[in-house]
Amino acid sequence: IMPITINGSGTVSGITGGLTRAAMPTGSVLQVVSNTNETQISNTNASTDLITCSITPTATSSNVLITFNLWIGCDSNPNGGIKLTRGGTAIGATTAQSQGASDTFWSADDWWYGTDANTFEYTLAPFPWTFLDTGISTTSSTEYKVLTDSFSEIHYNRIQDSDSGAKSRSTITLLEVAG
């Protein structure tokens, strides 16, 4: 890699013909895409899409760093899990699943579940997660999706009590990282 310098006026020198992907060192961020979702969901027991985002990698050697924050209404007894898929295939799943969930990275019987409904029913809690997908190996558009699996109760982008109370916006961000 050719050394790059910035002179006192902020001009970059040492680059001829433009900065190419091939000139970027491993670990460099090559592109960033993101999506937001304000759709409110309550009490689902099926596989429900929560948020999606697509990226078209520039090289088959690239990795994709997926980071997202979901807003989950509390006082829920989910009895299920949340999964991440790439092109419809679950990735990042834990080796052990709980409560009928399959191929999820998170599954639980109780989450912020209180004995006093008044304590938690007006609370939104952040649910952040980050995963590095090192197995993408394509330059085709690839969709990442976060979805529920086998839930008995979930409140997404809203509080448990009602859809007229606190509302939120969940986000997902995909970063192509040079491999």
C-alpha cells in the first residue's frame, strides 16, 4: 500500500488514479447502509419481521458488521426468541434455545417481567445487538432481517400498556468491512 500524506492545506497526496477498494487495508469500512422502523407490534405468536436492511458488498472477501437496536415494551413474557437472517438463513444463533425458539441469537422465558404490572407496563427498553458476518462471500444484494420466533407476547416500538403511549424507532445498520 502506498503511503498517503496530507499536507498543511489538507490536500491528500500519494494517490494516483483514485482510492480503490484494493488499496483499502483489511478492516476498513467500505460502505454503510441503514434502515429505521416505527411500526408497532403487540402480542404476536408467529414469525414476524421486525426490521430489514440490504447491502451489496463490493468484494466476496468482505465481511458485514450488523448492528441494531430494537425497542421492546416491557412486562412481557416472550416465551420465544429473536433471530437474525441473511437471505432467509439464520446466522449468529446460540447453541442452546429456550421456549420453543429455533435458530435464534436470543431466547427467553421471562424478560423484564414483573409481578406488578404497573411497574413495567409503561417502559420501553433498548435491545441492542452486534454481529460480524464473516461468511457472506457474494457481491449480490443481500438482505438482513431481524424477526421474532415462537413468541407468546412481544411489544415492539411501543409500551405494553397501549399503542397511544410511548412510541419508538428501531434501527439497523450494515457496514461492509474489507476482509
